Amino acid sequence: MSDSKSAVSLSSAACADAGNPALEFARSVALGLSDTPRWIPSRYLYDARGSELFELICEQPEYYLTRTEEAILAARAREIREITGDVTVIELGSGTALKTRHLLRWYSEGGAELSYVAVDVSPSALQAAQASISAAFPPVRFIGVEATYEDSFSLFKEYSPCLVLFLGSNVGNFNHAESIGFWRGVSDHLEPGDFFLLGVDLVKDPAVLEAAYNDRAGITAEFTKNLFARMNRELDAGLDLGAIEHVARYNREWQRIETFARFSRSQTVHLRPLGLDIPLRAGEQVMVEISRKFVIEDLTRYLGCFGLETRAVFTDERRWFAVLLLQKRMEGR
Ligand code: AVJ
């Protein structure tokens, strides 16, 4: 673009939409739907209704992740504290912090003074976390921070010595590029000797994995469809939700569940804030989420490349899920 005036007006438009969530949503959708294959950033799955549906997914018999991780944490919290000593606990994407209680119970045992910093993009989740933590552990100092992961990295130094929690296999939502950016940021901001507790879902029988993302009650399908219902609510996108199907399948080569919305009839997505219409043909699929699955040995080697040493690995007896305790490498090692 040679005209400097239009470059200026473009950049001021970029600033102007920061406080306009509908415009930002519409821009993200336009960006992803214009790509091949088409996609929509998975963070948009988690509006108030989406978060509610995710809580319901966690209760489905097929979705073993949450209850398996919770059992590991409940059994190992004491050992984890013994390794880290007394530290401030920071949680990335705390949500309502239900699983975190097992850790906080041990970290506050014996009257230890404990600060718990919960980071989440959802103010309602932070309120729920504060209410449940304060009720269960009155002496714990609760600090809620409404921020994205990246924006919270500066807290690590502020609260060092610390243990950063990143649970629920949320890291599985990152593709390789996003993952590298994330771990580089984490490693750059952790002080040597600080700890990181990572929960990851493991590679296993594809039938078990596909069942977890295709529950019989159809809650996961509802979760996928809610993204498009949200586009109707917030953007007046004009979509016929009856023509959208949930498709989740395991990609063995990439070791990940890929979730798509499949359009059974042709439709036009109206992105009114942008004055843009995007046509979709019958049979087209839009990727809405990836959920990567991990192999412990590969993961520990990978994390080692970011200066994160694996101090302990905790898993369940079926080896379906793992919780890794990492430590930022000390200087000169
Ligand atoms: C919260 C991102 C870890 O990928 O397993 C569950 C979200 N999506 N069922 C996952 C999810 C469909 C979940 N994470």
C-alpha cells in the first residue's frame, strides 16, 4: 500500500476495535473463514453458555480427562508440596478452580501462609473461584487477575518463588507454532528454580479418545454448535443451526482430536460489523478446536529444550493422563 494516509487509517481502525468485542469477534471469524482449510479460534467457544457446557462435558462418562486429573492431584498434592516447598500458587486459566482445591489444601496445611493467584479471561469464573476458595480455605489470600496467559507472564517474577499451574490439558489447544510461543514466554519469565505443574492428556486407543469428544448425550455437539449460536447472538450472522453438525475425530499422524462444524446445507455467514458475507458450500467443514494428545517421553524432551526440567511425573494406573512437575533450570547448568 503506497498511500500513507490509508495505512494510518488502517492502524487507527485496529486501535478502535480493542473496546468493541463484536468487531473483534467478526474480524477473527473473517480471518479464519477466509483461510484454507477454514477455522475459527477456539477461545470463542468459551462465552458464558460455552463455559457452562464445558462444565457439563466434564461430567459426561466418556470425558475421562477432568476426573482422572483430579484423582491424580488429590493423591499427589502432598508430594508436590514436598518437592516445591512453600511457594505462591499461580494458575493460568483457573476457571472455577475446582481441581485446584486439592493442591491448596496441602499448601495451606499446618497454617502455612498461602497466596493463590487465579488468572482467567472470564470475570464470572474468577468470581466463582474466589467464592469457592474463600469458603473452603479462609486463610488463603485470593488474588484474581483478569488477563490472557501471555499478559500474565509478568506475574511469575512478581510472585517468585512460585508454582505455576496449567491444568486440564489446556496446552493441547495450541498448535506447534502457538506452543513454541507459549513455552518460550513461560521459560523467559520464570526465575531459575521456580516450578510449573502441567496437566496433559496422553496418546491412547483412538476409540477412547473419539468417544470422549462424541459423548452420547450430545453435550460436546452442543458446545460446538454454541460457537455458531454465539455468532447469531453477537453478530446477527443469520446461521441455520439445524444445518450444522459436530464432527470430532482423531488424527493419528498429528496425535490430536480435531473438532469441526460441518455444514450440511450451503449457507452464508453474515459478518455485519464488517459488511462482509462469506458463503459456505454444503459439506464444508470449519475447524473449531484441536486437542493434542501427548507422549510423556517426547514431551519431557521438548520441554527440556525450553530450559524446563521434569522433576516428577504423576499418572493414573491406566496411563491416560499425566501431571508433570517442571522446574526452570538453575543458572549455569
Ligand atoms: C478444555 C481445551 C482441554 O480439548 O479436551 C472438551 C475442551 N472440547 N470437549 C479439551 C473440550 C471438547 C478441552 N480443553
